[in-house]
Amino acid sequence: MYIDFTDWTMGLVGGLFIGSASALFLLGLGRIAGISGITGDMLMGNKSGRFMENLAFVAGLVLCPLIYAQVAEAPVIEVTDSLPYLIVGGLLVGFGTRLGNGCTSGHGVCGLSRLSIRSLIATGAFMVVAALVVALLKTRLG
């Protein structure tokens, strides 16, 4: 299935789902739905007493696309099969989320909606670096 991202309705529906889920998480649990923070808390065995809550959140992130794939044709996603690229990319993402005190979901979705200046700066930095990396890879790797 090819998804035409120029179709504004797909972006609108996806944005409504993400925004609603983030708002419900904040209103229901009083927590920011930052994926890196929740996953890190769960994996590092933080003594917050929220292990099951964090596990349910992460399980939902993994299971929902699998359930969706059972009822609709999943879009084709191409990822490199280069193990060194995947390892370096994963390490850079992990380093960046620690350096920025959060990831794109925490800053870009939750932080911006709360009018956080720190999140505005972090999201701007994410976007600029992402554009530079894409431009660099396109020129260097063809």
C-alpha cells in the first residue's frame, strides 16, 4: 500500500490520534507521553513504581501496528539492512534524546502543546539536524 502524504486528511487523522492519545495520557495519568523517557524508565528499572504502566504503554506501541496490519494493508517501509548504520543510528538517537532531555514525541507533541520554550528549541534542532542528515546522505550516498 502506498500512502500519499500529500493527502492532508491522512496527516490530519494521524495527528488527531497522536494528539488525543497524548492528551489522554496527560489528563489520565498526569504524565508526559515521551516515548524515550517511558521506555528508559522501564528498561533501567527505575523505582518509580510505574513498571506495569510503562510496560503497557510500550506494549501498545508495539502491538497496535501489528493489529492494524491484520485489518489493513500495511505501508511498505524501507529500512537499511546495514548493521553498522543501524547501530550508529540507534546510538545517535539514544545520545540525542539524553542530550535533549527528551525525544520528538515528548518535545514535539507534548512540549509544544504546552507552549514550552525548551521544547520549541529542541524540536527546531531536531528538524534542522534531520534536514541536514537527509541532504548529506543524498549527496554522499546518492
